[in-house]
Amino acid sequence: MKYWIGGLMAIIGVELGAQTVSGTVYDQMSNTPLPGATISVSGTLTGVAADENGFYELTDLEPGHYRLLVSYVGYTGKTLSEVWVKTGVVTRLDVYLERNSSSLDEVIVTTNISITEPGKIGITEEQINRFAATYYDPARLVTSSPDVAVTNDQNNQISVRGISPNYNTWRLEGAEIVNPNHLSNAGTFLDQPSATGGGVNMLSAQMLSQSQFLYSTFDSRYSNSVGGVFDMNLKNGNTTQRQYTAQASLIGLDLATEGPFREGGKMTYAANYRYSFTGLLTQFGVDFGGESIGFQDLSLNVSTPLGTRSRLKVFGTGGLSFNNFDHKPMAESEVIKDRRDIYYDNKTGVIGASLKSGFDNSHLTTSVVLSGYENTRDQYGYDDNDVQDTSLIQHNSQRILSMHSSYERSVGGANVTLGVLANQYHWTGSLQGIFDHSLNQFLINPYAQVEWHIFSDLKVKVGVNYNQSADDSSIDPRISLTQQLNANNSFILAGGKYSQLTNPYNSDFVSFYGGQRWGDIYELLKSYRGTLTHVYEKRGFNVQSEFFGYYYPSVIALGERTAWTFGGTLTSEKSFSDGLYFRLGGSLFESEIEGFVIQTYNTRYNMSMAAGKEWDVSKGTKNRRLGLNLRGQYQGGFYYSENIPTTDGSMSGYSRFDYRTAPYLRFDVRLLWTRYRENRTTSIALDLQNTSGVQNEGYKYFDGFTNQLETQYQLGLIPILTYRVEW
């Protein structure tokens, strides 16, 4: 650990900043700076014009949250909501404006990514730090949507509208990556590694620029997923000064820094190191009931402009995690796990580069990323005399080399996009005495898309993907129509075909924890989906209703069966302004597999809420805020099946027990005290997770030690105290 900290702290200096928002305004298509663009603070007379390089700087702002209006003649303007201005640091916001194809008059529209933008959930550093019960984890933030179900409190795997979490995929800077989570076995059945989740995400909130989770009828730029797509992006370092963040909580110690490598230089960095609190306690010999848990990670993003239109990013992140359990003496054992030693270790790494180059009326973005992980799970069983009598050694690894290139050009009044995603996969898996496999596969996915306004109030987006693996191929057309009824109301009709390469962790559509099914994994799982969406939006408040349907014509490795999900969702949101925000929603759906009684993730309903209020409690020269943030989730139970040993005289065998867990209910509270000092911002937060202490069921299993069904419960009340300082 000391080497990682030393490498990070070597960059840190002592410069201080002020309450400033700065950045550059660009033409989105050509990546050309827009000199003279205006940036103003909503509801005030404060505003500036960008200089000859498109650079702007809003200074001497009072700390707090703002809405910024960005406009330029001939372009569609933007409203940037929930801009958090703090003392001691500069808030960096680069803005990309689209040319207005209908006229040369400037038009101001709200385009901030929000929960109610159809099929997208925004992920920002500010929201991760404001919302209750996020664990400062980008994956947990999206559970504020009613379209997303919590599969287990201890694991950030999520299910979208009754679909297995194993069909979600992760992207970083446009390229596909392996599961970027620590402790992928946390909370899972028999501590087996999950495919797309874990206890804590390796991508710390301090490293993220605006990212998103897509789960509905996303367009042709996103492929290789029949579930949802985490589209993550790393932030560029501040160009004007070095600044720092230090945070300590029950989650761990977080140290972050960003800025230029030298004063006045164009090359910047953003870096973050994190070490888990439980890992620190383990180092000091603290025992958690025979269990020790820990993780650490280091992330770095270096960014440099190449001329006025191009920018190169070189980035990497690496993490280590472990979860070890020592067996208990026979007299203290209560369940079968107490009779075992279980040692789980994981190593994950990501390294890559991304280049964005602008040309006249076009731009080209290319990312190349290599990612991989290795995890081992060693299990040793003990007899009644505490003598080791069994062992089970597992090893899994995955590597992805991914290249994504996208060329976008303005042709007449249309935007044309041509791109390709090319992935090379390598999996290994061994289970002592059962199997030992090594598999390779590739996926090439060229795509094309055209977006244009047929009329001033009707936008059409048409695209097609072609998917080619070693043994299968698929052509996936997609289309969406957006009809703007008036300034506040619009309808979106969208649909298409979606395919995903099956692999050792998702080849079984029903799926189970670990997913160790190494059969025929070379085919593409194909699906169709369609949505009809209405959006009402006015002054930072919006309401969205959506009817959806997903259809899978052929699933399950043994036998050809159809599957489907259909239902509707209603959500509403008020972005953070005037000290208040909320997100409310509910979803009703049915998720079925032909001929199967059990469909694990068919919770049938999900209701969620998140709301908060901030009060200005400043006194004299002391600038202070008090915030109260609430979250709640109520969803149906999951379906499972368990084999129970039976004995009847001379005959013995198993009988199947099908069951559904009780409905899931959870409330969370976050109290946030923020003080804006002259040259730094400090905050103290108290998260009361699962405030009411409800014992939510995780799953049931037949325990070989008690010889009966046992219920594994999820997390109870957990208080998490956090201290944070930014300067």
C-alpha cells in the first residue's frame, strides 16, 4: 500500500483555488472552440462570454448549486443543472453544442442527462456524493430508478425489468471492459463470483465525468447487450490549478488529486487512490467473526490536447480485493459455512487510450482498452474433529482487448455516424476435479446510424448493427421517432433488434450465481425490444411514462424456448434547485420464460423514491449548509429453486423446492453538513442505511450442517460516517 500512496502523493502540491466554474465551449461535431459563446447563471445577471479559444471562467460565485445556460448563435443551447460550486476548488465544465439545423437562431433547451431522459440514468460525481446509500459507488446510484431492481444489498449487481444482471455490460471511454468491481462474490449464493457486480466499484466517484446507464431502446452505437450498458467516462484534470480531495469513511480512505503537470501547461492528470477501512482494521488484527475483507485501487487519467481540435487520453486503473473466512470450532458452528475455510482473492486491471480528433463538420473518436481479472476461491472443509477432509479449488479469469472507433459527420441537415466495435475475449476456468477450460472468442460489430429532422418537430434516428463472432452472426436494425408536440411535451416511439455474445457467465438465460456453464457459448443471444414514451418537461421538472416490451425468440442451452418481458413505468424528477430535489417512480412488469415456473428476477413490481432538502444555516462569515437526503425502495421478491435431500427407507434422492422471497423494503437516510471555508470545502455525512432495520430475505438454501432449509438475510441497519475535505 505504501508504494501506491507514495506514487500518488508525489504529484500533490500546495496551491489553493477559489469559487470558480471554468471550461471550454466546443462545436460538438468538429471539436472546434466557439469564441464568444455566452455562459450565464440562471435566475441572475451573472454571465460571461468565451474568449478567442472558447474558454470561459465564472468567478466569485457563492458556494452552492447552480443552473448554467450556454448559448451561441446558430447552435442549440444547453442548460447544465446541478452544477456544484465549492470553495477552494475550480469546477471544470467543458460544453459541447450542437448546430441548429432548422435556423440560425439560438435555441435554449434542457439537455442535462437525468433519470427521465428515456432509457438513460445519469451518473455524476455530485449525485453520488449527495444521494443516500450509494456507498460512493456509481453502480448503486442507478437503483434510484424503478426500472432497476436491487439483487442483493451486499452486491451492486442490478436487474433491469426482470432481466438477469449477467446481461449487463461495462464500457470505459467507449470500449468494453471486464467486470470492474471489487469482491465480486459479496453476498452471492455460496460466495461464488458474480458476472457484472461486486461489493464496491473500482471506478471511484472522484474519477468520473458524466456517465450513464442505458437500459431501454438504446441506439446503434451501443451493442453486445440484451440487458443494460454502463457507459463510463473518466474526467480530465483541471487545467488552471492543482486541487485535492481527501475522504475517510467506513468504506475506506480516499485520496484524489487533479490539475496540470506544470503551471500554464496543457497536459493534465486526475488520480485517485483508495484503501478499504475493513482492510486497515484487518492489518491491525481486528477480527470480524472469523472473516476478513479488504480492497484497494489506484486510477489515473492523463489528458493532453493535440492542436486545437484533438485530445489524447491515456488511462488505467487497478485493484486488489480479498474476502477470507476461517472455520469455527465444532462447538461454535451453526451452519455449514462455519465448517469451512474460504479464501477469495481478485486482481483486476484496465489500461487504455482514447483519441478524439475534430475536422470540418466531423470528428473521429477511437479508444483501445485492455482489461482483465483473475480470481481464486479456495475452500477447505473440516470434519467433526476439526480435521480437514475436503477441498475445492476454483480459478477464473477473463481478458478483453477492445477497440471502438466512431466517425460522425454532418451531411446537410443530418448527422451520420459510422463505427466499429472489435473485441477479443479469453476466458479460463477450473474447478478441482470437475473441469479445466480455456476459451477464446471474438466479436466484430460495425454499425451505421443516421439522425435528422424530417420536420422541425419530428426527429428520426435509424441505424443498423452487424455482429460477427466465430460461429454466428446477426443484423440488428434499430429506429426511433421523436415527435415534439410543444415546448414541454414529446413522444418517442423506438424499437429494434439487440444481440449479445454468450459467454461462460451468461450462457444460461435463467442464470445462477457464478454461472459456471461452459457448454455451447459461441452463439449470439438475439432479442427484440420496443418502447413508447411520453416526456413532459418544464423548468427543471419532468415526468416520463413508458410502455415497454422485450422478446427473446430462443433461449436456454437445453431446448429452444422463448422469453419475454413487458410492462410500464412512470417516473418524475425535479433537478436540484432552490435547495430541493426528488425522484419518484414505479414500474409494473411480467418477465417469463416459456415452460419455466421459476424466473429468478421477475419481481413484478418496483417502486423507488429519492428526495432531499438543503438549508442555508450560515451565520455571520460562516457559510454552512445542512442537507437531509432520503431514499426508499419497495420491490417484489425473487424466485428460486432449491434441491432438498430426501430419504425414504431404501430410497434416497432430492426433491425440488420452489419459493419466492418476501418483498424487499428498505429506507435510507443521509444527513450532510457542509462548510464552505475560505480555501476549502469540508463536509461530514452520516448515512443510516436500511434505517428501519428490515430483515430482507436474500435466498434460502439446504444446509448440510443443520439438515434443513436456512434463510440468508441481507444487510441490517448500517451507519456510515464520512469526513471529506476538498481544497
